[in-house]
Amino acid sequence: MQVIKALLASLLAVACVAWAAVGAQAGAAKMVVEPTAHVPPVPLLWKVSDGDNALYLLGSFHLLKDGDYPLSTDIDRAFAAAEKVVFEIPPAALADPATGQRFLDAAAYDDGRNLSDVLSPRMRKQLQQLIARQGGGSMARFEDYEPWFVNLSLLMGLSQSLGFSAELGLDRHLMARAAGAAKPTAGLETFDDQLRALDSTPMDEQVIGLAEFIDRPREMPGVLADLHEAWRDGDVERLDQLTRLEMLEQTPETYRIVNVERNEAWLPKLRAMLDDHRKDDTLVVVGALHLLGQDGVVAMLRDEGYAVERICSACEVAAGDD
């Protein structure tokens, strides 16, 4: 299930656009969740500094619930300290009316094939049954699209049925907050960069990712719940195991394209923010996957000699209780 997990922890900055593009065609009825006492999520937040200024690197989960707010005061303080907020893609890109069609264009085949050509008869039958159970009609509506798009569509349908929303994702929340505070915003890459990353993954690994979903659909709510819990707990080791390490082992080329190449492309931009002699601090909000492990930007910046510390008041309280 590593591809699904990686999508949740990385590339769902495009989720709202994807969901609009497919017209919620894989959706299901939303469950009613009883409210519980609010405990703010423990943030995946690091401060990287060089003496002049600092970057606050915040690991996002792109699908959240109402109960995940309000956020930790650690995030509030980092937001207040930052003169600028940077996301994976510029906030304006999500509002561009052309993005939906560009998403569909990127998901289409460019070699004359269709979905039935790349899936086995068994997978086609399972997919049709799953779509029918979810109330999404016929598999025919997906025929023109590659497996990564189908996988993402199914994932978005499931997440909505469980009470998650891309509109409530941490990045979307902070985009709206930055706009309200009149803070400048920017992106580390373009919307088309994200689409190219999705569309460049090998077809055999795309099929593996889709097979993970349709072979074990009843396990998917638990997968999503486990990832959400690990993110809420700020559990770096568990989240790394659930996402990065599984993906690296089982779909290494997708891992390289989705994670490593993008992190390496972002690194000079992050370095330039730190090396700027102005004293402006910046909050950088990216999918949590991009901050994990030796291929993550936290480790990359540490290796370049910058001072790195995790900002986690809840972690300090927990340590003091031991």
C-alpha cells in the first residue's frame, strides 16, 4: 500500500483540483463522526537557521478533518514569525480555472492505450465491482486515464466518505490564513511540475499502486486512519516507516520521481532563502514525506551545515512526564 500512503503524505497538494476534475465520481456518502475533546496535532515542525534568518519547515497532511483544528501553538508562533509563507505550489495555481482540464490532460494516455489495455482481466473486474459498490457508476468513465489518476480518484472518494477533506488540509488552511494576514506567498514548484511527477511514474508501478487499493478495499480506511494518527501524533519514525521506507523498497522509481528529485529541486530555493542577508523568516509547508529520512529536506539542510532543531512543545511536555 506504499503508493497510496505516499500520495497521502506527499502529492495531494493537487487533491482539490483532482476531485473537481473527476466530478466526485468515485465518491461515497460522508460518515457522521461524533465530536471528541480537541487535542491539537503534534506538529512536524523544524527550524533551520544560519544566523541571519530562519526557515520553519512544516510537514503537511493534505486531507484533514474539522477536529484537527485549532492547530498547535507551535505552528501559530512560526506563522507569526514568518514574513512569507511558501507552499509546494503557489496558492494562485489552485484557483486557476484551467487547472482541472490540465489535470485531465496529464492523466490521459499519450500512446493510444486505455485503462483496459494496462490492467489484467482480474483487475478490471475488481475495479468495476469496487466502483459500483462506491456508487460511482461504470469503469468506462476511467478508461481514458492512467492508473495513478484512478488511484487518486478512489482515494479521494474514500477520504471524503470518512470525513476527510482536502479543503481542510493543512496547506489549504495556511493558504487561507496567509491571505487573511496579507502575508506574501510563493511555491517551490509549479502545478505542472506536480503533474509531471505523477505522470512520469512507471506504468508497472502505477498498476501496483492501483492493485493495492482494489485488492484490499476494506483495509483502506484503516490505512488512512493509521497515517492520519501518525501525523497527528507527530511520530516521525512511524510515519517514515509507513510511507517513505515502504515506498523506497517496493516502488523505487516512483520514490525517486515523487520524493527525491523534487526534494533536490527544492534544495537550492530553500538555501537561497537562508542565504539571503535580509532577516526575513519564512514558513515552508510541504507534504510530510518530504521532511523524512536522509532524502528529506531537513536532513539535506542539516548536511549542508545549517542549524536544525525540531519545534515541538508537546514532545518536551511528554519527555518531562517520563
